[in-house]
Amino acid sequence: MALWDRRSPASKPEHYDRSQDEAWKFDRDPGHEPSGAWAPGDLERACGHFDQYWNLRQLAGEILAWNAVSGVYKVELRSLAGAPRKRFSKAQKAAFLAGQDVERILLCPSGELVVGALKDLGRETAKTILRVPPGDYRVGLDVDKGQVSRHQALKSLADYPADDGPDFVLHLQGK
């Protein structure tokens, strides 16, 4: 899943396909497996390359992404006042891909924020869910692991219990 601004450089459909292609660009050990066969660890390496592609986009402030297995989830966005400056916890900063305890910044040229699957980047079906003044925002993410585990097997929004959630809470504060 990810959070991005509708006019972000990352908000283009081809980015998802490119990230998939980049994920599998690594040398396989030809002596370990027959030509074309997967070797133990190949999927893990590909996932690492996939994450790295998105980490570079995150470092540029184009997008913020986090891991969520298949399922149906509720995401809440909270726009925080500029003062006092919120101190995001280590867990709130590390919840994004790469898991590093670094401040996360999202550049918002339009202020039209979208939350969705990475494959939804740049698609008209990806709906703006929050409008904020254009600018740069510090972002933290809370993950409710109990909620996430209850909802990862769901197939449709109709299956999501009305009193449950949110699974993820994104906190945005102007920089």
C-alpha cells in the first residue's frame, strides 16, 4: 500500500510495471539451479529489489509505501496542526518500507492525496481521499497488527466489520 500526491512524479502507471521488472534484475547462480529455475532465496532477493525501487521513490518524497498482504483494510489519514511539532516514534517512522528510523517526508505539489495499492499509481480509479494545502509533509504511520491480522483474509469491503478498524493511521504534519 502507499500514500502519494496525485501530481507526484511517482503517480504514473508505468512505475508499478518498472518496479516488477527491476525486482528480477539480478544474477542467478547458474551452477545452483537449471537454467531458468528459481534458486532458494530468489524470491527474497526479488522482494528486496522491489522494495529498493520504492525506497528510492520514498527518499525523493514522491511516495510513502508500506507492506500489507492481500486483504481489505481501512486507512485513516490525520492532518495535524503545524504546532506543536509532533515527534513521531521510531515505530511510526520505521513502518514504511526499508524500516528505517528516519523522518519521512511526502512532497505534495497538488495537495490531493491518494492511498491505494502500488498498481493504482496514476490511474483515474485511484480516488483523492484527502486534500491538504500543497507543500511538504512529515508523515508517521501507526499499524494495528491485531486489526491487520483480522482483515488480511477479507475479499471485499462488504466483508469488513463496521465496528473494526482502522488498520493503518497516517499522520501528516506540514514541514
